[in-house]
Amino acid sequence: MPREKFKHGRHAPAFIMLFLAQEPAYGLTLLNKMEKYIPYNKIDSAAIYRTLQNLEQEKLVESYWDTAEPGPAKKWYKITVSGLNKLTEYKNDIEMRMKGFQFFLNSYEEIIKKQGDDIE
């Protein structure tokens, strides 16, 4: 399947809320965590901020400004109680998807074993 068929950042809201459940963060911190821990889930800074804006509109995260540090003010985000509940929904969805993926992988392995040398 050509690379452009894959939707990048597809699970960004789940990962962003996971990181915010660990600790409050601002956009660049979240982008760096995504690049470090989930490098296959490509996302750019614009997508991070769009996702944060959507999560805030849904009241899953809330923001506040930090003006205490030198330099420009930073908009920090933290997860809400509703966000934690949504995170549980994401967890349950991911577990169900993993079962489907595991079925696929197991079935694929059985096919490969039966086919033997016919498959490269």
C-alpha cells in the first residue's frame, strides 16, 4: 500500500491525553514526546495544536498560561476528569483493536506455515 494511504497522527488525541494524564505539558513538549515515543505516528506541530484545541472545546483538556518563566508565555494543558474518562474509552478501544490485530497476525502465520516456500 502506498505510503500516502496511511493517515498520520490518527491516534493523536489518545496519545496527547495519555501524556497529559502523566503531567501537564505545552504543545512543543507534546510534539517532542510524540516524536520520541511514537515515531511511526507522524504528526506535526500544527496538528498537535489543532488536536489540543479540539480537546479543549470538548472539555477533555483545559489550558492555562505560564508567564512566570522568562521569554514568551507558554500555554500549558492538563487533562480533565472528562478527559480521563475518555482516555479509558480509548484504552478499551485499543484493547479491542489489538485482539483483531492479533487474530490477523496469528492467521497470517498459519497461512505462511501452510504455504511454505511458495511465499517470499
